[in-house]
Amino acid sequence: MSTRHPTTALDDQPMPVKAKLAAAWTSFVLLYAYVDILGFYTPGTIEEILDGRVFEFDLSQTFSISALTLVSVPIFMIVLSMALPARINRITNLVVAALYVPATVFNVAGGFYLYYYGFGVVLELVVLALIVRYAVTWPRSAESPTSPDRQAVPAFR
């Protein structure tokens, strides 16, 4: 005879906003990179690169620095989302995510595999929307530490 154990709900602890933002930026960076990496399998892409061109751009040091800068910002957002104080963090995430919406949409331009690149852009935009949502809905504390109504609480009673 077996004894039934009561089922209990799993403890679903709330995740800090900073961790949600860092996870979302990590997802964005991985999507951003893998859409480009898997794009190398598009017929003619490697030949175009070997000929010194990507889409409409000549491969040069300027192109490489621009591409590195474009991908470095979301990479740094992973760290900044965990390290910055809440107010600056919120503003930084809202600004950077808003700036990456048009940059992300531009990536679909000229893509030969429109469904592939379109799907990649949609996934990236979903993650950017989550970042904006997390930043906009960042919980506020009941009382600001600089509030004039705040009274000092003695360390020992």
C-alpha cells in the first residue's frame, strides 16, 4: 500500500527587476548574434563577404568598429542592468531599448530570407518590449530615502 503525499505549490520567489533586465539583455544579445551567425548560411553571403561587402557596405575598419559598437552596447547593458542604481538603471534601459528598436528593424532591410530575418527581428523586438516593460513598471519604494518626512531610526533600541 502506498502513502500519498500532499502536493505543494512550488515556491515562486519574485525576481529582482535588475535580474530580469540582465536576463532580457542576454537573450537580446544571443538573438542578435545568432541571427547574424546563422545568416552566414544564406546562399551567397560568404562570397559577398569574401568580395569585401556586407549588404550595401564595404568591409573596412570603420564598418568593423561600427558593428562592434552596435553589439557592444547590449552586451554592456547586461552588466549595467545589474550594477547601476535603480533610477539611472531605469532611464538607461528605456533609452537604450528605444534606440535599438529602429536599429533592429533596419536589420531586416535587404535580407534575402525575409521570413528568417523577419522572425529574428520580431523575436528581438519582443525582448526589447519586455525590457521597456520591466523598466517602466519598476516598483517604487514606499518612501524615498531622501524624503523630507523620513525620520532617522536608531540602530539599537
